[in-house]
Amino acid sequence: GEDVEQSLFLSVREGDSSVINCTYTDSSSTYLYWYKQEPGAGLQLLTYIFSNMDMKQDQRLTVLLNKKDKHLSLRIADTQTGDSAIYFCAESMGKGGNKLTFGTGTQLKVEL
Amino acid sequence: DGGITQSPKYLFRKEGQNVTLSCEQNLNHDAMYWYRQDPGQGLRLIYYSQIVNDFQKGDIAEGYSVSREKKESFPLTVTSAQKNPTAFYLCASRKGQGTSEAFFGQGTRLTVV
């Protein structure tokens, strides 16, 4: 099957860095994404990376892609209480790349 | 304003009844998706549609049905065959593949009693 796996919980102190990890299974995925979900709401795209890239940086966010190990990570620098949410990685796969599959989600809790 | 709308936000049904969840978008997006969200299991893909009058099963399609008669609309029917229908359902749309962002509705929480 096409499982995208993440650890369920992560707790960090405000100001520290957070690293959220994801393992995907479809080596043909061309794009990988990170989405954020606030409580009781839908998801919003944070960033994405093309499969021929190793790293992408966008302000406080750094995405690392290890295609050989099918491992994706999201690093949030200087984590704030407003970053507390569920973070999902996702991949585009299938014919035309239109099948969008999400991971299990990681709940990030930021403590003072 | 452009967006994607799901209705209703909360829905209660008796066991054995079919129920249809609405999803409408005015973003002119080609692709639309239905996901189910359960605690600890993330988002699981039920059905998706890449174009009008075409749709594909996702990973957990059993007990669900969809239609895509109009570009703007992608209703999901939860049938009585779905063994565990109580969940939070999310609809999404996006322009196409690649870098295009998926936009999500606010979700429908279905409770079957």
C-alpha cells in the first residue's frame, strides 16, 4: 500500500527548533508537501519540495528530502506557541500525479 | 470570495441511513478530493476526481460513493454499508498536480447514532 508515516506527537519548548519527520513509500512521487492543521479546521499548505531537490528553506521552515531513504523532514526554527498544530506530510502520486496522499500527522505542542 | 465550502458543519444520522455531504468550490479547480480524518490515523483518501464525470477510488472507498456532474461540486454519500461512519470528513480541491496547493473546506463532523 501507499503509507505515509509520521510520529504522532512532538513537544518542544518555545524558542527551540522542532523537527518533524515523515517516511513515504512511493519513490515515483514528484512533489512532497507539508500542511498545517489548526484545531477544528481544514489544512493549509506550508511548503513543498520537488523530488529532485535535497533541501528547501523558507523563512523559519527548512525541508530536507532524502530520496534514497524516502525520508522527509520539516524543521521549524525558533518555535512559537502559535506553531502548535498538527503537521501533515503529503505526496502526489499515481497517473498524472493527482492522487494526493497524506501522512498520519504529527501533533506539535509548544510549551512555555 | 473564492473558496471551498462544506456543509453542514455537524451532521447526525441514525444507523442504517445513507447521508450525503456537500462540497462546493468556486476556484475553477479541476481536481477534488474527499478525506476522512480519525485520531491517530491522519487523513485517509476516500475518493478523488481529476475532471468532471470522472473519479477514482482512494484507499478506503468501501461504503462510500461520489459523483462529479459539475466542476464545482463533488458530493460524498456515506452509505449504510460503511461499518464505522462516525468521523470528521474533509473535502479539498486543487488546480492540478505539481506545485498547486490543495485548498480545504472546514470539514463536516458526522455522527451516526
